Amino acid sequence: MRMGVVMKYLLLAGAFLGVIGYAWMSSGDPNVYPMSQADVYAKLRAAPIQKGNNGVFGNLEASVSGNGDSKVYWNAGGTFSSNHCEAEIAPEGASKSRIMAFCEGGGASDGAAAGMLMGMHRRALIEHIDAALNDRPFDKRLALGGTAARWPSDARQPDGSYGTMVGEALKMERDMSKMQRDSAKDTNGQDAQDLTAATRYQSTRPMVDLSR
């Protein structure tokens, strides 16, 4: 029984080291591919988007479009969410291409976690790009960050760090508290105005002789 537990942890450790090795031990620029700009564009435009738990955008409906040569767009959305991802392809010499990618969008319910969720979409998109250009299946495990960890960051990508999410959540809480205080102040002010008006009306009414 104890040996089985040890073997289980060894297998998990091996899988973890495999992902780390894939992410950090590869040589060369990971976002540069030995293909022409036209070939990269054609492959990304034609690559199917799997839907579901193992897909790039989960259960969201997704479509692919492009500008004809250097940019490929993925738009995915549902009733409460709309996401836009983009890959920009730049020629690197005669037979290589450099790719930059980012994702933006989200839904009203994402709140402070919007940036973090967009970061998750970007990681999955990078795995989709790498899989398509290397003629291999999309790997959900690598979509969690194994492939994207080797890529450089993109200045257009919203900050999805944990610290930013916490900061946004605190700011939203402060804003909500201020709105509630302002609303209470307006309500109390209106009540005071109504009371003053009612008092003024009572004081200006003619006295009625009830003795008759």
C-alpha cells in the first residue's frame, strides 16, 4: 500500500517536471516558428476550434477570421460574455515567423477577476496556436500555462496578476460603499425636505373652528 502511494507521487512529480521542462528548457524563441507568414496565417485560419471542457474557449461559441495576411482573430461569446483574441504574425527572415498574441473582453459578472480570466484565455490560445503549427492535438494540461510560460508577454494583454485582481476587488468594494452612502444621504435629504414641506403646509393652513 505504501509503495503504491510512493509510486503515485513519483508519477505526479514526473508529470510536473515534464511540464516545467517543456516550458523552460526549450531552446530558441518559443514564439518563432520555421514557417513563412503566409503558411502560419493559413494554418491558424484553418485550425478547427474544439468546443467543450477540453476546448480553447470551453463551451463558448467561437469563430475565426483574419485580415488576409498578418492577423488572425478569434471571437468567442455567449449570453453573458464576449471575448476577443488576436494573433499577430510578423516575418522573421525569409522562412520564419514571430507570433504575438493577446486576449481581452469578458462579462459583467467577471468583476475584479476579468484580467485573470483573460490571461487564462490567452494561455489556452497560445497552446492552440502551438498545437496547430506543430500538427499535434490541443493539450488541455499545457493550455493551463505550460506552453504560454515560454512565450514573451504582450503589452496589449490586460494585467491578470493576483495582486491586480485583489486591488480591483478592493476598489469595487470602496466604490459600492460610497454609492450606498451617497444614496442614503440623498434619501435622508429628501425625507428632510418632505418633512419641512409638510410642516410648512400645516403652518399655513387656516384654523378651523371646531366649536360650531
